[in-house]
Amino acid sequence: MRTVGSAVRRAAVAAAGLVLLAGCGGGAGSRDGDGKDDGAGKGERPGGPARGASATTHLKDIPEVGTALRSRIPADSRQVVAVYGRGADSADATVVLYEKGAKGWDRKGSWAAHNGRRGWTVNHHEGDKRSPVGVFTLTDAGGVLADPGAKLPYTHSSAFTPPSYWSKNTRHDFDYVVAINYNRVKGTSPLDPSRPEGQSKGGGIWLHMDHGSGTSACVSVSKAGMQALLRALDPARHPVVVMGDKARLAA
């Protein structure tokens, strides 16, 4: 399976500089954590296993997700990464992995997380520093570090390394990433800079490793969280991410 689209992935790696400069929902001058306005050093707790993460089993529906977004979860999806943003203008969130079995949805893991430093939006645009609200498929992964046992196709490349002018606390952000299929071509490396809906709609929005504060539009969790997600997410289970602030999720 990992050889499918390998030529496309190699081409994407060759263009890696483009997507990292415009990565995590930003424009060419964007920095996912530039040490200037990303909240670094403001005492925000880095992502890690969330408290109270005991298993919840056999749920009929994904908790706190209303009919508007629930109806957009494909019928064949049996894995959901739910991103519960604290508030419309908050960068703090919790990520929970749910898997569907014969008796319903089971909660498999929970991690403290961050989203766009300015919060959330239903109309994301490049450079707005907000994460898009919605339901998006998850099909492709990669990172600076070697494949930790991912089931999704994984692009291992040093091209994921953030530019040297980004702040030091972001140096490992892209050690592991899962591409969120917002304004991108499915089945390609996360490094692919293509924007099918146009550059102004942003792109390069990923699940990636946390640096302790808000992002340009991505969702970030701890290294342990990313490893767990990469090892769990299975193309055969058609994983999706459902993400937004709690009020919009519940609508």
C-alpha cells in the first residue's frame, strides 16, 4: 500500500520548502511558532495525556457533536478524532480518539492539545490564525522521524524540518504529522503544496506535535499522542477528524 502514489510523494518532497513556508494554514511569511505572537512563554501547558482520560465505551454517538457535524461523518467511518476547542477565540483544546465497534463508539485515548492561536472559524482563510471548523478525512501522514508504525501512508523526510528562522520551541513540531484533508489532494504526501480551492483558502493544516501554545491553524498534541494516533489510524476504518470549538461542535 505504501508504494501507491510514491512518484507523487517524491515530487511533493521536492517541493517541500513551499508547503512548510505556507504550512499550518499560513502564507509565505507565516511561522507556526515565531516566538512573537504564538503565545509561547505565556504559561500554557504543553500537550500531553488529558486528565480524566478513562475509557468510555459503547456510545451511540460521538459526545458533544451535534446533528450538523454528525451528519457529515461518512457512514463508513469507524474512527473519529474529535478536537474539542475550549472556546471560539481560544487556542486550548482536547483531542479524543473514538473507534466504532459492534456495540457503539469507544473512547480510546485523550490528550491536551492546541489549535489556531486565534481560535476557530467556519470560513478559514490563509493567515487568519484560526483553525477551520468541520469534518475532514485523514488519509496521509509523515514526518522528520522514521515511521513509528503508522497504518496510513507515511512520508519520512527531513524536508518536514521547520525553517531555521522559526523559534526554537517549534523545531520538533513536524517530527510526526497527519494531514487534515482541508483544501488538499488526498492520497499525496502532507508536503504536497497543491490547494484545489485556491491559495486564499489556506492549507497545510495538520495534526502535529505540540510546542506548548497555539498554532497558525493546525492541531497539536504531545509526541506520545501523535505516536498513538499514527499507530491507531487505519485507512480500512476510514478515519476522520471532527474539529471546532465546543459551541459550534454541539450545534
